[in-house]
Amino acid sequence: MRKFDIRKIRKLAAPQRYGELYFYFREAEQLIASNFPDARRYGKRLKRRVENLYNQWFKSLGHPGSLVQAVSVPES
């Protein structure tokens, strides 16, 4: 897993920034599903941080209220 570095993400344009946040959100979900307590703990922290950054950066652009809503796939 790549280390989460907010400084690099801040330099990106909005579409690339969104892609990076999506990548880290998926990584956090996988870590939370892990059997290792340290990985689970880090995944929860990472997910919370990514969701907060998403809300700060993309709320004003008209994206859904949270990254969870934006990422979730509707069931058919």
C-alpha cells in the first residue's frame, strides 16, 4: 500500500485528486476488512481522513454529500 501523503494530493487537479481519494478510500475499506487489529485501526483512521478531505474539497462542486454515497454502487 502507498503511504497517504496529503501534500502530494493537494497539488493535483480536481479529477486526479478525486481519483486518489477514491483509491485511498478503497484501500481503507480493505484494511478494515483485514484480520490484523493494527491494519483495521489504520484503515478506520484513513477512511475517516479521506471522507473529511472529500467533504472539504468536493462539497462545493456539487458532488454527493459523502464519498460513501459517491462510491456506492446501486443494487439492481
